[in-house]
Amino acid sequence: MGTDLCPNNLWQYYSWCYIYLPDGAKFYTFGLAAICWAVWNYRNRATFEFKHPKTPFEIVFSACVFITYWAGLLKGADREAMERGSQMLRTSTSNMMMICAAATKDSATT
């Protein structure tokens, strides 16, 4: 992803979340579970159905679906915060896809 700030273990993940999302401590595990579940599902799909994801972004979008679905289990402000977080992740991922596509297109023409 072009960054040196990716966590390498569980404690680094929580530290990373605390630095970048200081007000969402109660949602850190939701995010981790969504990413793990999405990776597991794509791994199973690739292993048993021979359907490989076209881009890593598919996994992130899948995690957004899980977060949105699980937000329905919460009430009030927590539910709204989870849905907002899922939407922000989806928007950021879409923006990253456009940046990567533009970079790929530019490098192909030069």
C-alpha cells in the first residue's frame, strides 16, 4: 500500500488504531474482525472455488459490508458511528482505487 506504517502484530494494530482513530477504541476489534473475516472468505473462495480477487480492494469492500451489517446489532450513537466508519472506509478505499488506477494508467503510457 506504499506505507511503512502498517502494523505487523496485534499490539501494533491497536497502537496504530489509537494513533489514527483515537475516539473509536470500542470499535477497534470490530474492524479487525471484519478484515480477518473478509480475508478468510476470500481465501476460501480462492482455495475451493478458484475465484481470486481482482484487487486487494475487494477485501476491504467486503470488510465494509461486514461492518455495516454488524452495526445493525448496535443501538443509537454506536450504530451511527459504525455506519459512518464503514462509509468513510468505503470512500477512502474508492479514492485509493482511483489513485492507483491513475498511477497505473500514467506508467503504462510512459
